[in-house]
Amino acid sequence: MISVQNHLPQLNGNKLLAVFLLPIVLVSCGAFKKNTKRVDWPGDEEIVVVEPEVKPEKPKPKPIEPKKDENKTVYSTVYFKGESYKVPVHKNDYHVAVLLPFHTLGTNNSQDEKRGSLMIEYYQGMKLAIPEIEKLGSKFTLHFFDTDNDTTRLKLLLNKPEMEEMDLIIGPTDEDQVRIAAYFAKKREIPLFSPITTNYPVWSDNPYLFNLNPSDKAQAQSFIRYFKKYHKGEKLVILRDGKKFDLGFGAALVQELSLEKLNYSAVPYSKYIKWSEYIGDSKAVIISTAQDKTNMLYTVNSLLGKADKVTLVGPDNWLDFSSVDYSYLEKLHVCFLGTNSAEVANDQSIEMLRSFHSQYKGEPSWFTYMGYDQLLFTCELLDAFGTYFPLFIENKKISYSNTSFNMSQIDGAYNNMFIQLFQFQDKELIPVSVE
């Protein structure tokens, strides 16, 4: 059973869906669709919707009767993702706080409206996950709070008496606010899932902080594993454009390459790069940090003359560009680096997409996938392992519709180290293993 706590007023121009006891408002959206209208959200920050239990389609294997060990700890066998685990017996009634900037308070600027719209998309994904969560054996109550992306507001929310009773916190999103919430969570021994922002490294050891999105450092390390496995001995050139992705991932890659003592050349982006000066007639990997279509096309065209010796690597947002002749990318053995495994359809992403189409218009955004996967991950962990879950998930790949979680305790917190690489080959995207 799942309870979602809040009272949602009807949104102007949006789709209204009646869900059992109280109205829940869900917004139709397309992938990365910009919403110029103000996003409304519950004024009192909490809603309660109790939905009936849904029996699993397939019966779970009968658990082994709990046994006591020498320390009198009671254990039982649970099944998670096809594997059995001996787990301390734990409760089956959980409260989860969701702290996100829905921006329903006061007057919002355009940045706030955009952020609020993305959070509604994230919330849509959470709602789509509820039928799957209902199949679990535990009860979950979700408490939604609007942080308004404001530090003072966040502190007031954390001071609410009910926050002391939470079993897990999802959010907030701003880096400084994550630090505040993580400190709160550590003092009270409450796991905190940072859904979007990656605080890496944290200011002190905090085993209660879980960064669910792979950091720039994790992506850089993954690329280096790919380079060593498939292109050892080749030249490496980093094409840098000085923009957001470059300042994050590009800077992290340079740092990690230096730590690994691997040779590379860093080249400022230009429309007129003379590649012979950097790679000559040698085989080479060119990794571009440019996320815009124009820069990508100039890079592709400038490298076609060396296509037999070059592998081009770029961010996975290149896959979103329309009117691109991918045959040219295939000549360059292009490889995409990203975190969205739904770029290649899988059973879970197909089912999630089917559910989205049945309830909304358009296509889900990556934020919708994120809300869906992260809430399922949260509830399935608590259902199977309770708050003992960190003992059972470290360095294990756990996959969902668009995200895989491979949590490792690094630099004082748990971090998702899973990155997906795809190669464009024979007009198809082929996953590339870097393990």
C-alpha cells in the first residue's frame, strides 16, 4: 500500500485525474518541453492518498522462516532482483519525505517556472511508479514539500516535527541545500537520496548521503576505462568549448587523466582545427564536450578526412538532434557517453513509456524517467532490506527503465558510478561495456 501525502488544487489548463480519495493533478508534457505557465502546487505541502493494495501478478517465493544467530538477531531470506539475501527482520511501514522546488510560493521568475515545470515532470514519473510499488509487501507514505529552492524555506521544513520520523528523504536539488539536508540526515541517521545534484566530494564523511546521479568524476572515470579497454596506445584529444558540460565533465576528465598519468591533448573548440597538428597519421580518439548541434557538425565534417583512423566520442544529447545524417557519424565510429540507458529500448523503459502514453500526451522527459526510476529504487530497497539496504547494494548494478544504480562509497558518501556508452553501428545504437 502507498499513501501519497498532499492536497493538490486543480491546475489551469492541465489534465485532472481523480485518484481514489483526493484529486491528483498531473501535467501533460513532452520531452524537454518548456512550460511558460506558472506551476501550482499544494499550499499546505502535504497530501494523503491511500490506494488499495494490488496483488503481485506472480507470487513471490515463500520466504524461509526467520532464524536467530548467536547475537539473537533475527534474520529472514528475502528475494531482490532475482537473488536471495539473508536480511535482518525489519518493519514494513515507511515514511518518505520528498523535498523538491515546485515553486508554488510567491512570484516566480522564468528560471523558477522552468525549474518548477521540471519538478512536475519528475513528479509525473513518481506517480507512474505507484502501480509497481503497490505490488510490494510494504506500506509507503510519501510526504511532498515545496522547498521553493530557498535555503531558509528548507530549514523551516527540516524543523517540522514529522521530519524526525522519516525513514528516507529524497531531495533537495540545489547543492548548498543538499549539504544542509545531508547534515540533518546524518545527525538523525536518515538516508538522504540526492536525486539530481551530485555533491562530490562532500565536506565530511556522510554514509547517509546517496548521490543517485553519476557525477562528472564518475563519467570521466568511465570514459578512461573505455579508452584503456578499446583504444590503448592511441592518441587522445579533448575538444573543449568552455561551456557548462565542458566546465564539469571536461574539467573532471582532465583531472582524472592527470591522476592516471595518461597523455592527452586539450584543444579549444574551433571551426578550423588542423587535426594533422594534433594526431598526424596516428589512430586517435577525439572526445568532444560540445553539446550544441552546430559545433558537433563542424567537428564531424572536419574529421571525415581521417575517418579511417579516428573514433569520435560525444555527449548523448547529440542523439536528440534532428536532421542529422548519422551515416557520417558512423564513419567516425561515433560513441555516445551518457547516463540514459533508455536510448536503447529495454523491457522496463517500454513498459514505462506505455504507462506514460496511457495517461499523458506527448513523450516523457528524462526527468519523468528519473522520478519513476528513483522512487521505484527507493521503495524496493526499503521493502527488501529496510534501512539495512546499504549493506546489500554496494558495487551491484541495479537497473530500471532509464537508470542503473551502481552505488560505491567514495569521498565520504555513496555515489552512483554507472555510466552508459553507446556506439552507432549499422544504423543502430549498441551498448558498449566498460567493465
